Amino acid sequence: MSKKILVWFRNDLRLHDNEMLVEAIAKSDAVLPVYILDARLFEKTKYDTQKTGSIRAKFIIESVESLRNSLKQIGGNLLIAKGNPEEIIPQLVQEYEITEVYHHREVAMEETHISSLVENALWKLRVNLKHFIGHTLYNKEDLPFPIKDIPDAFNQFKKKIERDSIIKPCFAAPDRINVAEVIDWGNIFALEDVNLEPHEKDQRSDFEFIGGEQEGIQHLHKVINAMQQAATSKNLILASKLSAWLAMGCLSPRKVYWEIKKMESVPNAKAMFNHVLLGLLWRDYFRFMFKKYGNVFFKPNGFGSQGLVDQDNQQENFNKWRTGQTGFAVVDAVMNELNQTGYISNIARQTAALYLINNLEVSWVYGAAYFEERLIDYNPASNWGNWANIAGVGNDQKSKSIFDLDKNIKNLDPKGNYAITWAS
């Protein structure tokens, strides 16, 4: 009997640096690549927000379509289905006589719960769900400490990991694949399939995110070109805007690291290299913190207490904030940009969060839930971990005093141009 492996794609929509796919091809006679549109990703939350808004949904659709095209170019395809993975995957296993299922391990509550449901369903069929690690710069097994002993303070984590760990090379993208014989590979889904409407591009935005591995790699090369230009402009640090492709796994963090590291020796480009590396380390840190502490990050009091919450006016204040109608110009501008583009800078995110928490006295979890809906680069660990830190309920309690709204506003909009540009 031939060996067939089902490869379940989730937030890992790429061919390069994909150990799961490389091993599946090497150890099987045929691979069944699968992407499942899970309607639970588009449900309403208890905070009156949606789990995924139209801007990120469009990016996901583009990324799935790009993956299918990439697989076709090497002789394969991508089976696309809609429903619950814990129901569809066992059906596919039986229909195509699958011997093993591969997927990438997640760390947040809902994603790991779905993995467990799939694993339990497969267990009844005596089929193994094999877990791979492919979302972080550093592999868990290469850390200089077990997960339970990871330092809570980011600076200690960074210092130890950079001193004692290695970043592995990337896995090469496969150049051919044998896939199972499938009559109907399914259609690429549309926004209407998840009850969302297209969002018009805002002309004030000078950047457009397009989902997919090829787009991500092209943008990475643009960032590298910008670093080369930085050689003639001291202290030039640009926002790399790689985060959306990293969030969907269209880009591997190791790919970003090794490509940008080539520029490390270019004069004046080191600051940009360190800037990008810092972002990758923060991503790793929050994922490992979620692995260490589980779902504490989703609880309003987290590891401490936010302080004052205006229960009577919370919903009203939250609505003013998310619609950009607080009357505070810079914060309204931030929210308008977020609503129109799905992306705002890190300092803009901090500014909006600080105002919601400290000035409007709204529980931080409302803000985190709204960012989950709106951000094109949303990933659970970074989003909820950052919000918890800003609210003073994160696992590193020493970080609660480092955020300063006035200082942020001066850095974000020193001349008032930003507030004018995104006034409504």
C-alpha cells in the first residue's frame, strides 16, 4: 500500500522554509495538500467585534490562491474545503486512504483547541497527527532553557537567546511534488462566502498589502534595497511592513533574517537590520510566552490588574474609540487609518491602546479584540501579548511603567500632519 500524507496548511502558506512540506514529500508516495476555510475565524465575538475583518480576509484569500498557484507550478495543487477541520480532515483521511497528517503547531487557545479536536478525531481512525514547528526564528528545541524557565523580561530573553542559541538555515522550497488523485480540488473562496464586503483602497495610503508568498518575497527584496540606499543616509530606519506576510506564514522569519543579515555589513544599514531583528525577536518572545503561560493572556486581569475601568460608559467609550470619534485628534487619526487600511505603525498601536485604557478607562481586552478584527498582520500572541503589556497585566510586570502617551504622540505626529491627513 502506498503511503499518502495529508499536509494541513493553516498560517504557513508558503513553499520555502517549510519543513512540514519537505518531509511530507520525502516520506510519502503522494501528498494531499489541504486548506480549510473555517467559518469560526469569521464569527462575532463577545466584544461585538468580528474575529476577521474584510481587509485581512482579502489578504488570506490572496495568500491561499498564491499557495495553490505555487503548488501547481511544481506539479501539484491545493485542495480547498469549507467547514470544520475536525470533520473534514477525518473524511479526507478515509476517502484518500491517508496514512498520516502533518501540520504546524499553534500556541493560542482557539487554534490549539481545533488541533486537539482534529487529533482526537484522527486517533479514532488510528492515524497520527504530526506536529511541526515553523512560525518562529528560533526553534523551541534550540532555546537555552526549557519553556517553563523562559525569562519573563524581554531583555533577558533577548540577551540569553542571542548569546546561547543558533538560527537554523532555511529549508529549500521543493521543486516538484506528487499529489494524490483528486477529482474536485475545490474553488478559491470569496469574501461573500464569509459574509464580508470588499473594502475600497484608501488613496491616502502609500502602501498596498497583497497576500501570498511571491508578494512577500518581492517586498522583502524591496526592504533590502531600501537598506542599501540607507548606506548613503545615516539613521534611516524604515518600517519594514513585513508583518502581514509573516503572520500568514507567506514569509518565514528565518528567510527574513538570513536575507537581511546579508546587509549587516553595509555601512549605515546595521540600524535597519537590528530594527527588523528586534521585531522578529518580539514575535518569538510572545509565542514562547503563550506556550509558557497558556491562556492567561486572554483574561482581563492577566498577571495583574488594569486598574480603573468605567463599567457604566465602557461600551459607549469603546464605540467612540473604534470609530475614530473620541475628539482627541491623533487617536482618532490612528483609528481612521486602521479602519481604512488594516495597518498602523507600532507607535500608533501603542498610542491608541494607551488612550483607550488610561483615558477612556475601557478594559484592554475590547481593544485587543478590535485589533484582532482590523489588523492585516494580526497574530494572537503578538496582539494579545502587546495589549496585556500596555495595560500593565502582562507577564513582565516591570514593563508597565515604560509607556508614555504624551511622548508617543510627539514621536508619532510632531508637526500635526498625521492628524490632519487621517482626520476622518
